[in-house]
Amino acid sequence: MNKKELLDCQKRIAPYIHKTPVLSSRSINKIAGAMLFFKCENFQRMGAYKMRGATNAILQLTDVQRQGGVVTHSSGNFAQALALAAKSLGVNAHIVMPTSAPMVKKIGVMEYGARIYECEPTLKARNAMADSIAKETGATFIHPSNDEKVIVGQGTAALELLMDHDDLEAIFCPVGGGGLIAGSALAANYFGKNCKVYGAEPFEADDAYRSLKSGKIEDNITVNTIADGLRTTLGDKNFPIIQKHVVGIIRVTEEEIIGAMRLIWERMKIIVEPSSAVALAGLLREKEKFKGQKIGIIISGGNVDLGKLPFKENFNSYP
Amino acid sequence: MNKKELLDCQKRIAPYIHKTPVLSSRSINKIAGAMLFFKCENFQRMGAYKMRGATNAILQLTDVQRQGGVVTHSSGNFAQALALAAKSLGVNAHIVMPTSAPMVKKIGVMEYGARIYECEPTLKARNAMADSIAKETGATFIHPSNDEKVIVGQGTAALELLMDHDDLEAIFCPVGGGGLIAGSALAANYFGKNCKVYGAEPFEADDAYRSLKSGKIEDNITVNTIADGLRTTLGDKNFPIIQKHVVGIIRVTEEEIIGAMRLIWERMKIIVEPSSAVALAGLLREKEKFKGQKIGIIISGGNVDLGKLPFKENFNSYP
């Protein structure tokens, strides 16, 4: 995955995705003590950066593979992304979703015309069902995060951010399955000027933090976090990239996630999902280290179940 | 209030306000059966278009008046707007707010350094307190909506929208005190190509609808609406403009307001306050009349108390 692959990917997917805006907020800058540039993938098609990787993966299928369709398993945004990308490109999509997936995301997948297969919320059950669908239908399996074409695709968000702001000193990403941070780290490596990439994840799903410590891919011990997009674990394709190019992983509490989410909603007037707020929460937790710096924050998505919000009455996030 | 006054105002306030973006949504266009252009004043400084009128009013004070400061009464956005505009311009602000005003708006006013005076939530109590403050302090009273400089200032949002999209066939505005719709109607009259302006208001606060019917300024009978910015009534400065230039007022139910608000939040990933959603709700209610047209929607603001949201669990606004 070299510089040219990232640039080729950007060109390849451009007709099918949005070039999302980069926003700033004076009042959040003041709180952070730094200049923040939010790459707003919540405004991406279907509401998350996953559209980039899904589109890149489908566009590189052979004609025969396209005929067979695609299959994936995902609890959320990648399910919608693959469904919409497949629809846009005239390919059938089969989506394995755990019974625990948020209703708003299931509705999204259905609206995009994909077929949903419900399974138990375990990785084993997901894999088994995706395997059997691939065998039955001839569909090509596309992993949500541990796939080179997906990783390169996800990296185009940071690539666009760096094309607009080439002097960023750091980029913060949430870490779930590792596709976004691996792609972002590649983009920062090829297109940044000594731009350091940091991951942020919940204490309640800190597999990436522990994986970097131990040097091997670790499982999550708990996944009891509001950041539902970050409950997955790293894979053998993205972990080596993360080991090589990511400076560190900052862990945050559930209160910090909700506080950062509320701060973005209140001050920026944009809807971001809890997983996205994790990146800002990570920066705010360690803000003393980044005083006065120019920092990119990848806002990964905005798909929230509005009927289940975590905000308390008369609570002010950052007075 | 002629064409030149609007253009002069736009130049005058430009250094102190944001030129807000105009956003569109494919999926909302599909639901509406029209092409909608949302002028996003929720991204305005302090989160609402009121910043425009407040800034314009203060910028036209004499030096002596500036020394004395400004005073207004407002339950919400104009309070914050005058406070922030005054702070930006080095003028003292005295803000009369009813005890019933949302906490998030009181906090905003305090953060901008203005002095808050709490009063009973009646128009009489507000006026009396503002009068006595003006007498004691020498502050100049600036009405939130019934003031020519404020009206012209508010009209610059529609002016900017028409400068970007000069072929709009209609513009929808929420109607509260009448400043926004009067200013928008002037802008459409001077800068549109036969662009019709419609107001939208809750059935629960339908004073403007009844005022246009009767030909005189009517009071609200009820103000039992979630659209807290629209509980006020028209004034003698804006009513004649509305009579002359506004085509009609569409009334909407509380369910329609919440549904339109949820639709904007879910599909556009932006935070808009209930009063803003009223404009889209009005269009959706009468969408058959506007099929295929290019329509501007003024999103008036995004100041919402996140601890008190109206969304129900597992409810899908427009399936």
C-alpha cells in the first residue's frame, strides 16, 4: 500500500463519495488549547467514512466477481456502506448483522436494498454465516476493516484532510477494527510533514492499546461502551501498519466520550456518533501535550439512534 | 428599507458574522419532491440568525449611545445574539429574560458577559423591566424583531441565499416575532426572480396566520409549542412588510415539527432547533403545491437543550 495506491484510490472513488468538509470551532479550540480541524465524515454518503473503503473494494472486483455480489458482516456502518456502494454500482449485497445492531442501521441497510441475515452477536456466528452465504451465492467476502482495499479507501479521508491542511502536527482517529487508523496512518506517512497519528479508544474496549503493548493482536475483555463502532478488534492486515505508523493509543472513559459528543453537538451543531467523539475525547484527555498545535480529528460518522441518546437534563458539558 | 439598505447592511455586518453554508440532502429532496436549499443559520455565531440583526443594530448606534450600552428582552436566541454582538463591539448589554427561558440559553448569555435580569414570563413584565433598565442605565432598547435595523439585518440570510441561488421559486421561513420573515421577504422582493416567501408556524402559536387573515396584529391564543422561538407576536414595524410581501402562512402540528426536526437531524446530520424545523414541516405539509420547484429553507438556529429532546425510541420519522 504505497503513495500511488492511495492517490489512485482517491481518484477511483471520487465519483461515488462526497468530499466532506473540514470544520473548526473557536470555542472547542479554546477548550482544547489547540487548533482543531474536524474532517466531517458524518456528512459522507450514508453517514460514515466506511463508504470510502466499501466503494474502493467493489470497484476493484472482476466482472465475474461483480456478478456474484458481495457479502460482509457488520454491526453497523460498514453494513450500510457496502449496501449503498453495491447499490450505486449495480451489485448485489448480502449483509450479516448481529441481532443486537441498532435499529437505525438495520433500516439504513434495508433502504439501500441489501439483503439482511441476522445472526447471534458473536464473531464466530458472523463469520460462519458470511462463509456459508459466500459459498451458496458466489458472493465475494469483503471484511469491514481487515482488507487492503478497504484500508486504502478509509485512508482517503485523512488524505483529503492533509491536502487541505498539509501542516497538521497530529491526527486523531477512533480505533475499532483498525481500518480507519491504518489508512489514516498511511496517508499521514505519505502526505504529512511529520504528522503523527494517534488512536483513541474506550477503556471499555481497549484491544488496540493492549495489542500495541503486547505486540500481538489482543481481544477485547469488555465491550461495554456507548461507542458501538469500536467494539471490534484489529486484524492481521491492519495491525502491522498500526504498529509501524501509529504513535500511541489514548484510552477514554464513557463519561469523557459522552462529554466530547455533547461538546461537538452543542458547539458545532453537527451530529456525530459516540465512536467519533472518542477521538476528541482522547485529545482533550491529553491536551497538555498538544498545546498550540494544529491537529486533525477524524469525525468518523453521524449515525445515531436519536431515540436512545445519553444526554442528561440540565447538564453542561464544558462550562 | 430599500435594496441599498440591505446591501449596505450586509457589508457592515460581514466582519462580525459567518457567511453560513447552504446545504442540500438528496433523501430529503426525494421526500419533498422538490430541490431544497437549506440556509444554515444554525452554524451562525452563537447558533442563530439573530446575530445578524443584533450586530446591525449595535453598529448603527452613535458613540454616546454605545457608551450607554444596550438592553433587550428575549427568551432565547436574541438574548444571546445581543450579548455576543455587544461583547464583540465593546458595548455593555443588559438582557431581560423570563424565568422560563431554557437553561442552555441563559448559560450562553452569561458566557458572553452580559448581565441577565430575570422577570416573570409575560410580555408586560418584560417590557416594564427593560424600560426601567433603560432609564437607570441610559442603555438603548433594541427590540428582538420589531426594529427596522434588526429586520434588515435578519434579511441578509435570505440575501446571501439568493446570491448563491438566484433562481429559487420560494423561500420558507419560520415566523415568531416577524423579524426574520419580514427581512427575508424584503430580500426576496429586491433580489429574487419572482421568489415567493412563505411563513410557517405552529398551530399552537398561529398569531401570524390569523393576523394576515384579520388584517391586524393578533395575539397568540396558546403558546403550547415545542418551537419556543415562535411564541412571540408580530409588531407594527414588520407586520406591514409581511402583509405586502408574504404569500401565505402554513400552520403545522407539533408532531410535524418533531418529525421534520428528526428528519433533518437524521439525514443531514446537523442540529437544528424545533423553530427551524417548522419551516421544513410547512413545506412538507403542502408539498404537492411545490413539486419540482427550487426552494430555500431558512434554518434559523441550532440552540437546543440536549437534555430535553422530543425523540421517541425506535421511531423512524420518514420510513
